[in-house]
Amino acid sequence: MTQQNYGVDEAVHSHEIYDVINSFDYDIPFWLEQARNANGPVMELCCGTGRITVPLAKYEIPIVGADCSQNMLDGFKKRCARENVFPRSILADMRNFDIPERFSLIFVPFNSFQCLYSLTDIEAALACIRRHLSPTGRFILDVFNPSIEIMVDRFREEQENETLNVPAKGVVRWKEKCRYDAAAQVNRVTWTFIFRDGKKEIQRLDMRCFYPQELLVLLKANGFIIENFYGGYDCSQFRSESSKQILICRPG
């Protein structure tokens, strides 16, 4: 199968837009509990603008945020200044970063792992994460549970999301449409932003879908033992109807 040009467009990595779309905090108690249980240094991979890293740092969690987007890390620094807490951040790609520290917990939250499209990249990321874990450390992977029904609905009809109030751009209409690439298991999401002057900006967000049995095999084959498989941030056990797949693993 030929690898297509999957990816994420620039506006999706804009910290101004990201912070407006992702202003929720309902998952923070889960990550705080997991970080406290780690009893050691923590790394958040794909930390974005620090939506999770910064609140955890406020609770004196020894945490490092890492992201491959300098734009996101610029937003991270602005959030730190606003919140008056300054955890360390580094520019790093989860597939090939190399730092001397070893961590008691590494986590990839809120679907970010789904921006890896090839088996080569997935296995490289898992190997890199495993190298940076302490012998008794834990890795937490957080991805959505693919819903065929939702993807079909959004393929048939473009969805109009809530309007956004973006700094320097004002009120922006935001539409979303999906096209599922079954061979690659990639949900090809198209975001259309419509500005006050009528101009449109189309942005791509390709999301690799991971199915439950596939994840179990991938993690086991890449040296992880799964301790818990949750279906939500309330630590409920994963079921078919769960919206999330949250796997807590240790190196095996």
C-alpha cells in the first residue's frame, strides 16, 4: 500500500485556535491522580500549549512538556506566564527524541498519538517512549474509540460546530467534514473556518484510527504489558460503547 500525504495543517497547530477549541479541563483530575501515583518525574508528550502540563505543575508535579510544534510551545510559554508557573518544555518529536532523563510516567493525551500514520512511525514512537521510562515506569496512551457511525454521518453531511472567538480574528464559523480512508485506517477530517468578511480557510486534520484489539497487539509486540484498559477519565473499564481508549502500560 502506498503511503499517502497524511498530516495536520498549520492552523491546527496554531496555539490561538487550539486554546479556543480545547478549553476544557474535565480530564485534569485523571492526569493529576496518575501523576501523583507515579511518585517521580513525569513527561507529557504532545503537550500542546500546556493545557495539562501547567495545571499539574501547579500541584508541584515534576513534569516536562514536549511537543514537535514550536508554535504550540510559544503558546505554552504564554500560558506559563499567565498562570505564573514555569514547568520545563522541550521541542521534541515523539518518534525520535533523546534526552538523558528517565521518567516514572510518560503519557500521550487526547488523541495526539493518532497523528502517527505508518507502522514504522508508531513503532518508533513506542520504542522511544520505552527507552525513556524508568524500569518501574508507566506509559499511558489516550486515543478515541473509533465510531463508524459518527464517521459515516460526518461524511454524508458537513457538521457546523459552535462558533469560535479567535484572538485577532473575531468570531469565526467552524465546519467539519470527514472522509474515512479504510485501507490506511485514517479519518481525513476537513475543517473549514469562515471569517467575518466571508473568506474561507480550509485545514486538514488526519487522524489514524486505532481499534481496540489492534492496540492490544501493538503494545504487546512493542514491549509493553497492559495493566488497565479504561473507557473514560472516570476509570470505567473499556466497553464497546466507550468513547475513549485509555491504556495504562508498563515495560515488559
